[in-house]
Amino acid sequence: TIPPLRERPEDIMILAEQFAINMARELEMELFSGFSSKAQDTLMQYAWPGNVRELKNVVERAVYRNNNPHVPVHQIVLDPFESVFRPQQRIKVSAPLVLPTVTENQVKEAPPPAQFTHSTVNTVHQPLTLSGQPTDNSDSITFPLDLKARSQAFEINIIKQALKDSQYNQKKTAEKLSLTYHQLRGYLKKYSLLDEGQESHS
């Protein structure tokens, strides 16, 4: 009989990586970038009462939620139904709650509710740029739009700016973008930016 997974900690990451690679292939991802150190700690410290089947489900769900083959899996959700709002235990009330009474004079003396003017509403709903500054109405997003194309254009622009700021040194560029060198190379290949990102090896 094979012992439970909690008694074989050396097998946890081996199985997790195999499940992750298989899931990445099913999702037609070009590569699997591994697990972050935080994700590995979460996987290693969990007791796995559901054994290998539970590990497989958790890893496949994490790869699917990550949805980016160039970024290591960071978020591990052990219980998909877990909620921070779920009470952990019932709270016993030793005495009935007594609500304070409000007199008629207190109601009359209460300040009036805040009034929202037309300019206030416009200020609240005015869109912001990445720097936190309001934009003009002419810059507002119009629908329908191609979200994937917009996202790719944004990534390309950020990578080009980082390359230029790093004088086209790929290692420095990767550091500025919090990526590994190989992850940056994956992005450059994906967006055909290898010519712009070539380093000088002299």
C-alpha cells in the first residue's frame, strides 16, 4: 500500500510540477514557468487530506487561474469555497443587546445629509490615468473593443520603455519588470521584439 501524500513530502513538488505541465498542455500554453517560492511553501506545508487527487485538483486550478505561461504560479487556493466572511464559530451573546434610544430633539438637531452637486458627481466618476490623474472625456474608453489586442499593446509599450530605460540590456530590463531573464526572453519572442532587445556581448 502506498503511504498517504503527507508522509511523502519529497513527492509533493514532483507530482505538482507534472500535474501543472499536463494542465498547461491542455490549455495550449507554450510553456510552464514553474511555481513561485510562496506557492511551493503553500504546497509543501499543507497536509493533503485528499491525497494525490486533491493535489492534482489544486494544481490544475492554480495553473488555469494563472493564465500566463511566462509568469510562475503564485496563488494557490486550497479550498475554492473558502471565504474570509465565513464565521469560524458561533458567537454566544450572554445578554440581550440594548439599542440606544434617540429622542425627537436629537433627530431635529442632526445635521442634514450631504448634498451632491453636479460638479461633485462629475469629479467622482471622472476616469483616472495610471498616474492617478483625471483624464479628459475624449480619452475615455469606448466599446466594443478588442481586450486582448489592448492588453498586448500595453505589454509591448511597457517592455519597449523598460528596454530603452535599461539601454537595451535584457538583464536590467528583466529586473525592472520583476521578471526572470528567461521570462523576459519569452515576452520578446512572443512580441517579435528580439531585435530590439539584443544585448551587446562584447
